[in-house]
Amino acid sequence: MPTYEATVSAPVNIACIKYWGKRNTSLILPTNSSLSVTLSQDHLRSTTTSSTSQEYAPGDRLWLNGREEEIVTGGRTQVCLAALRQWRKEVEEKDSAAPKMSEWPLRIASYNNFPTAAGLASSASGLAALVYSVSQLYALPQTPSQLSLIARQGSGSACRSLFGGFVAWEMGTRDDGSDSLAVQVADHGHWPEMHALICVVSDAKKGTSSTSGMQKTVATSSLLQHRIHHVVPARMEEISRAILARDFTTFASLTMQDSNQFHAVCMDTSPPIFYLNDVSRAIIAVVEELNRASLAQGKGMVAAYTFDAGPNAVLYALEENMHVVVHTINQFFPQTQDFPDPFGMLASPAGAGA
Ligand code: PMV
């Protein structure tokens, strides 16, 4: 009996317009659309191998970085696998010669090429790689946008990692979630000069998970209502236009405004959620000053900061300015402790894109 196998990689994505809030927690339907940049495959990525065989012992099994994880019944991984099996069944119904893989147990092993404990988003790349590898194993005909419908149910932001470059997650309007999916705004080749620098401020595990933080924000923040109705829709259009026009100053100012509003919404939550620390705020001040000085000379902005649900900064800059950004950050924030960086990727700017 043959064993079938597929291996793929999916990179981390970092949002410029943040997803924060679910209107449906089981289907993972967001309260607003979001937009991100997918980092290069050469840097932060998850690599996943899925295999299936009629001879495997019953039950699916999953390993993350060599450690077996339980696939919880009704949990997110299981929801993704059930949806992928359903699509495989459709393939088998259309083609009677196709092996009945949908009935066989799965073995899935996933590795991150970056330290998992570093406080860097790993669920997005992990779930995207899982969904994509099983879709390849099953030879599914679905497009990446259709696959994003499934990845979204594993971890919301994972849906955006199915594409490289600049990616929007459209919130959709339907209750069944069938139009809440990722679409590519522009590929990496459209703006290859865009680079990202990841500044690890703290590798401690975050205090409030995104899942519980979002729930509290949706339940208590009036600022979130303003954000989702009056801010994000226009911002999504403006940033998409800025990306298509390769207008870094507009891209940067929208990215920073959105990061700041996301953290304001966290503070407007009851009880308030604080993800930034003093070093994060100092990074904001340094980048703001770099930009102020550059604008004063009649030039464009130099860098944009953005922070997810933790204190670590991601700085976007054009390649021509990245040396100034790296130099300035190193000057103000000399490395205080050794960081496990086996691939040397955190010392150098990561090129965005697939
Ligand atoms: O997909 P989650 O549940 O990890 O939430 C991600 C939330 C943010 O990273 C803060 C924002 C985003 O759009 O990625």
C-alpha cells in the first residue's frame, strides 16, 4: 500500500491594517477587514509535511517542532482537517480512480525555522502551511483564496499567509463566512524594495492571548465600534492604493496610525490590555523622529513601525533606507542578550514577499 506525502512552506505575515475582533467566534469571522505583508520564504516560515496511508493506525496525528500535539475534537486543527477531507471526498466522487484518501488517517509534522518562544507570530504560518500541505496531498482543485476560507478557521490571520506579497483579508458580509477570504493586492515583485526588520523586544510569552483579548475588546470597547465602522473601510482602500502606487510615505503613515489605533483599542478594553512596553514606546519615538527629520528635509518617510499582540516591533522600510534604520536601532537599542538565531535572519532585514 503506498504512502502519499506533500511538503510545503508558508511564511509569517505581519498586518499593516490589524485584524482585532470576531463577529463569529466559531467560524472566525472578523469585525473588520485587514491587510498584511507576507515575509519572504527565506526568513520566518513554517514547513509542513502531510502524509496519509491506508495502513496508518486509526486517528490523525500532529507534531509541532518534533513534539506531538493533541488534535482536540472540535478544535481548530480538526475543523480544518474535516473541511479539507470534505473537499477531497468531492474529488473522489468525481473521479472513481482517485484513491479514497479522505477515509485514511493523516500524519502531519510542522517545523518553524525561527524560535517558537520568541514571541513572533507562528500560528499564521503554521496553520497556512498545514492547510496548504493537506490540500496538495489531496490534489484539491481549490484556489488559494478558497483554501484561505479553511485556514481562516484554524487561525484568523493564517488566511493571509496563503499568498505572498501584499494581502487583504476581506471580512465579507455573509453569515456562513463564504466570502470572508484572503485576496492578493499585489505580489512581492510589484514592490521588491519593501523590507521588514523584526526587533525582538521580549521573547516572553504574551500575557493576553489574541483570542481572549479580542473577545474582551468586542464586549467592552466603544472605540472598536468607531474603528470598524468609520476608520478601517477607508484605510483599507487608501493603503491598497498606496501599495499599488508604491507610495511609501502614505503606506507608512497608515501602517503606524493603524498600529497605534489597535493598541488604543486594547487600552479601551475593560480591563485594559497593554501589549507595548517601554522599549516598544521608545522604538516608536525613534522612528517618529527619523521620519520627522526626513520630512523636514523635503524627503519621504524612512520607516514604519507596527506591533501585534506583544511588545516586538516590525519596521518596514525601503531597501535604500534600511541601513539607516538598522544603524539607528542598533545605536539606541544595543543587543542586551544573546538571541537564539540559528539562521542569522534576525540581524538582517527580511525581504517581504513570497
Ligand atoms: O490570528 P490571530 O488570532 O493570531 O490574531 C492576530 C491579531 C494581530 O496579529 C494582532 C493582528 C493581525 O491582523 O495579524
